[in-house]
Amino acid sequence: NYEDQSISMNKLKAFKEELDASAGAIEYFVAEEGTPYIGLALSEIEFPDDLLLGLIIRAGQAIIPAGDTEITAGDKIMLMGKKEAVVETLFKFSPKVEDLK
């Protein structure tokens, strides 16, 4: 069953450590009201080549992002990729984000 196969916190922590060591990153942010990308489809937003949008959580539902997926205020968006690409995207959506370096 799913519970027996789910990723443990220890495995997740080890994965995050490997990402950090390899100049990779996995982060998430909340698309806040006032972000210029609210209402735009993902295909309308320029993202770095070294970045993947992994998942969007909207109103408690997991959404696999596609080009026609629109950003809605309150979306929790997971980013994965090279650290520079992740940081660039976080700043694009929220210039107040602290530098992750």
C-alpha cells in the first residue's frame, strides 16, 4: 500500500543534502496576490531551462502542471532544478525572497 512505499523523512532529508552538494535545489513558494503572473498560463511565463515545476497545490488538490495551467493566488508551487534557476524563479515571483545561496 501507499503508506508502506511513501518516502520517509530521512530519505527526503538525504535527497535534499545530495541536491545541495550537487548545486541543485528543490523549493516551493506561494503565489501571492499581486504577483504579476497571477492569471497567466505557465506557457506564457519564461522559465529558466534548468528548472522543472514539479507540482502545484491549489485548494488542497495536487495539480500536475502543464502549459495551459494558470497561476492562481494562493497556489503552492514546487520548483526543482539547478540552484541558480530555482533562485531566479523565486525572485521572479517574489522579489522579497531571501537569497538561498
